[in-house]
Amino acid sequence: MAGAERTEVLAYLALGANLGDARASLRGATLGIAALPGTRLVATSSLYRTAPLDATGPDYLNAVIAVATRLNAPELLVRLQQIEGQAGRERPYRNAPRTLDLDILLYGDASISSTALQVPHPRMAQRAFVLVPLAEIAPARVSPAQILEVAGQVIERLAAPWH
């Protein structure tokens, strides 16, 4: 952008993996995201283990991170998909097990609806593996009622640092 500087936007991103070395994949993705142009890591949740939801395969490791970024939402999505690809992400079918899954949950206060991107993420309120780590780093973005809605989903916070 010649002559103009974009304003930073606070974005919340969900990270998940259940194939290969999931912990290393999430760590590598976090470093890759923090290295994106005009992007800096602001907060990182704990790491959580969850059973697949509406899917099969091994348990997932999940986390949520907050980044301040000057990338617009479509640019950020493209960069996240590139990081997924570098981690060997394949999309053979819906909800397939994956080496890395990166989702934009929230992009500032924006509401985005396109064929490529929906923000807020359309299924985040149905997923403990998103709401619990999001509430950890951004409690104002998750209501007690939302946490209650996913209380039946098993989620285990892992004690060891991962990032």
C-alpha cells in the first residue's frame, strides 16, 4: 500500500490438529502466523485436547491465538491456508482428520459473509474447543450462556506450555 498504512485489527484464530505431531504443528503455525507481514502475536491460549466433533480420527489438540494484523481478512485467510498447505493439510472430505486446521474466528468487530469466508466463524458457538480457549484469552468475547451450551463436550486443558 503506497503512502497509506493500514490500521491494525485484532483477530482471533483457532488452531487444531489431530494427525502427525499435532503439538509441533500448532507451534509451527503460531510462529508462521506471527511472522506474517504486518502481524504480531498478542495472546495464546492453553493447549486443549478434545475428541473429534462430527468427525472421526484421533483426538485433536486445539488452541486459540489473538493477533494484531494489518492484513485484511481475505489476505489473512489466504496466508492461513498457505500455512496449512505447508503443514501438509489435505481436504479429502468434510471434517477429515488433519495435520493442521486454521480458522478466523473473529476479525475485529467485522461481519463478513462471502463464499470464501464467514466471520464470525459460523460454528464457533457450537464448539467447546473454540469457546473455552477463546474465553481464556478474551473473556469478554464469550458469554457464560455460550459456555453452558457446550458444557456437554469433553475438553481437557493440558498443563505443559506448547508455544
